Amino acid sequence: MPPSAFLRPNLPSVIAALAGGVGAAKFLAGLVRSEPPREITAIVNVADDQEFHGLYVCPDIDSVTYTLGGVNNTKLGWGRESETFRTIDELGRFGVANWFRLGDLDLATHIFRTDQLRKGRTLAEVTNHITRSFEIEATLIPATNDRITTVITAAAANGEPHDLAMQEWFVRDRCEPIVRAVHFEGADGASPAPGVLAALADAEIIVICPSNPVISIGPLLAIPGIKDLLADRRDRVVAISPIVAGAPVKGPADLLMRPLGIEVSCFGVAEQYREFCSTVVFDIVDQDQAERIEAVGVRCVSADTMMTSPDVAAKLAGIVVGAMR
Amino acid sequence: MPPSAFLRPNLPSVIAALAGGVGAAKFLAGLVRSEPPREITAIVNVADDQEFHGLYVCPDIDSVTYTLGGVNNTKLGWGRESETFRTIDELGRFGVANWFRLGDLDLATHIFRTDQLRKGRTLAEVTNHITRSFEIEATLIPATNDRITTVITAAAANGEPHDLAMQEWFVRDRCEPIVRAVHFEGADGASPAPGVLAALADAEIIVICPSNPVISIGPLLAIPGIKDLLADRRDRVVAISPIVAGAPVKGPADLLMRPLGIEVSCFGVAEQYREFCSTVVFDIVDQDQAERIEAVGVRCVSADTMMTSPDVAAKLAGIVVGAMR
């Protein structure tokens, strides 16, 4: 089906979501079951984007796209369902590093995106084309069309600190180097992509998805304009804690939060977001944190946040939206 | 195995071959069985090269590489054996033309080459890396590191002539538009790749492979310096006719030769090459053409040129080399 079949006038953003990768994708899959998809705008982290073999890969945008498109690989937890790895395996023949496992179906996305970017389209334009091709009715916007990059300064047990790209630390080095610092190269000079500030300004509800606060939500907040706008609309902002019972549901958030002085708990998340977020939804098992969180001025809502199925995610989304109406 | 394992001092070129795609690949597969591979330098046409989806594809270099590497698809007659087409099929989702069937294994070559070219390596350097990765001992050199492009001016039965890239005419339009003219864009200003003129100057024997005279050998001859050097060494130059019994063994040579006034016969090939080629090897079925060919000053050798197996090709190669020693 040609992408033009999905072109439509922009609808007002009723719900704007700040999104990282897998956790956000699961929540958004619930949200589109709970609320009209065309009223949802997801603003997606791009600071993990990296070129592999000259192809421009956007891990978070693709996680959200594949999940909302219903073609995500639930067994692997990343990439496309029914995936094969013929091309990436064959690239090993040429002696290049192929630890980042780009699947054959997934490669079509990266090849298309890279070609379109080289032809002068913006990342936002290409993302729109791709999401329409997966018949996604919600709107996905990359946080920025500019290049921003998460740089992790890390060190082995007794080693010298060195800078790593996110995927190098996370995938290649399996989160083993100890994190000393994180910064977002290019963020200072980046501008929000067209539609980002409007979606945040117009939204009835702004959701911070259950994503890594440091490297998924952090880069979004580092783009000038976004954090200030959230602070202005603090009473409309709700976050879902990605930390349950003192540990991340998935991913390495603890290995990033702890060294940066953020408590690995839903309280730590609330404290981190409190300037611009009025409400935190945490898991029912963390009820004992409610008092601490409210003491720093953040309202608490508890729910089942373990999104073991789209139905559970939809129920969670309903609670999140209900709490803000 | 790392490509460096194949690095070796350049040996003097004993046999230099001008090569197109499939016909040349078959002949060269015979030649490396008949003569020491390290003494063979193939100079390969690049005028069919084209970008697809931003990936730089070299059909002739890859045909020769895959055949000499023993990984060519003998059933399809092009591409890699045991090939799949997952990525190219998936690209169709985005509404882009995917008639040029790049396989998943084949894509690894194009992705690697494109990335290396963008990083500043020359096509000759990348070709050397790729052929070493396929453990090919013969040397393959692209005719030029510059961009030259075959442009076919063609027209439907009663249509206006229009310009087509080679693969558009050959693959997409299935050779249906009638050829009016052929030219090689960029050839005038192109330089032979490093090593091309030296290989031709030093070779004991220069073989013009059984390739399409118009669009495979033609572009090589259009690069300044090559044809003149061949003419200087005319007594060392031997061509194998790709035309047998008045028809091409494979491919569309007749549809290109006839409109350009070249007789579709081994005589037509000999006449086309006579200025710079002393000897033509034609198929035994064309014995009746010997007198005509010798009358235009070209020596004749007949052989079984139907390369139905590498053994037949090796025998043909032995006859070609033997005729020049």
C-alpha cells in the first residue's frame, strides 16, 4: 500500500508521550488500545541512533514502530518477528564488526531511511513515511531532526575511562564497563523537530513513558525548549516509573542511574522528574514509596505496571489517562 | 578470515583479461584452472554500475567475484547461490521500486562496498578487499575508479527515444525498448584505475573475454589510454567471440549490435576488434566464417566455446593461451 494512503490532516494532539525504546513501545501499544490512536503523538528519543555499515539505525524509533505495527519480535525483545540474519552474518566475511545484529527485514528499514536522508528528507519526514507504511495511526516524531548522540564515559574495573556510543556500551560490551558520566553530544545546539513543541503545548496529557530516565528521557530533556515547556505544563505531566521494586523492569537503567546519584527506585524517578512532572504512576508493589514521593511534591498513583501483555498495558494506559482527567 | 591474510606482493601480470559479467566470469573460471591464478589480472567493466536504494552495485565485478569465489548461483545465472530475497521484498513496503533483485547475501557486498567508498577508499581498493575475502587469487581491477555510465537511448515501437540506464533497459524493461544509440557518460574524462595500464603493458597475453562487445567491452575501450595500448600490442591480443552461430550465447548482445551496425556474428566481433586484436577464437560451428575473418586481417582459431562446465571453460582457456604462445 503506498504511504500516501495514510496521509491525513494533522489532528490536535490530545496525548503527547515522551518515549524511549522497548518500555515505551509496550506502553504505547497499550495506549493505542485505550485511546484513539490518531489523538496520540509520541516524541521519540534519537540519541541512541548510530550508523552501522553506513546505514542510519534508530533503535528507539524502530522499537516503537515495529511494536505499534504489530511486527515486533516478542521472543528476542527487539527487532522484527520471523527475522533472519543472513546479510549481517555475511558482512562478517569482510572482516567488519557485526555484533550489532541487524536482521534482514529490519535492514529494509535502515536502507530505506538512509537513502531518503541522503536524498535530503528529514528524519521526521522519513519516520512519518515509515510509520505510515506500517499502517500506524498514531503520530511518531523524532525528538529532533538534528544529530544528538549519547556518549557514555565508562571504565573497566581498574581501567582508564573512555567514551563509548550507547550501543557499544549496551550491546557490544554488555554493560560491563562501569559508567562514570553520560552526556548528549549535540543536544545544546539541537532544535526540537517540527511538531514537537506544538504537541507538548496542545496536549491535554503529557506522558513520560516507562523508559530509561538517563539515556532515553534524558536526551529529550536536553534539547533546548522541551524541559521548559514541560515545567510550564507540570500539572499535565505524568510519568510511569520504569523501576519496580528497586530494579529496572528491563534494560540497564540501574547501571546508569546509580553512578549518576539517582536512587534506583520509583522515588528516584519521581525526584528526577519532579520539577516538570506532577504525577508518578508506580507499581503496586512499591506502595511503601508513596509517602516519600508525595513529600517531594509529586502525586502518586499505583497500578500494575508489569506490561506482560497488550491487555495489561491497555489497562495501565487507562489508569494513567484516567488519573489526569 | 581477515582480508590481510590474502595480501601479497603484486606479481607480474602474465595474462590480462578485459572482462564484462557472466560470459567473462565463466571464461575466467576456466582460465584460473588452466593457468596460475596469481598470474592473471582481470580488468572489469564498471559502466553498468548503478546505485539502488543508495547502495553502490557493480554487476560485472560481482559476477566475476562470485564465480571465481565459487559462490555464484548457477540456477539463476546471477547473484549468490542459496540466495534469499527478504530485504528487497520488504523494501517494497515503503513504495520504492524493487525490480532489481538484490539478494540478502549479495546485499552484504553492496553494503560493505558503499560504506567503504563513503569512507574514502577507491573502488579498486574495495574490490581488492572483497575479492580477497572470497579467497580469490587472481587480481580483479575495476577498469576505472571514476564513475562512467552506459546510457542506452531507446524507444518503444512508435515511441520517442529516451535515455535508460543499462539495468533499466535490461532488467526492468526486459530489453523491449529498441536501441537507437549507446554512449558511455563520463568515459572521456575517466582514467584507468591504478594497475590497469601496467597489466596491459606487461602481459604476455591480453584476452578479450566473451563479453558483450557494445556494453561490456565498449566502455573499457572508451576509457582514454586503453584502446591505444591494445593497438600497440595488437599481436598479443586475442578475443573470444561471444556470438555463436549468429546469436549471443547469453544476454542481449544482438539487440545492441544490430542497431549499431555491427553484424551479429563472430565476423562482426572480429571486424569490431580488428584494429587492436590479432586473433579471434570462435566456436567450431562457425568454421565457415574463417575466410571472411582472415580477409580483414584477423587470425582465426576455432574451439568449443560453449562453456557448459568449468572443465569445458578450462579447455577453452588452454586453447586460447596456447594459440598466443
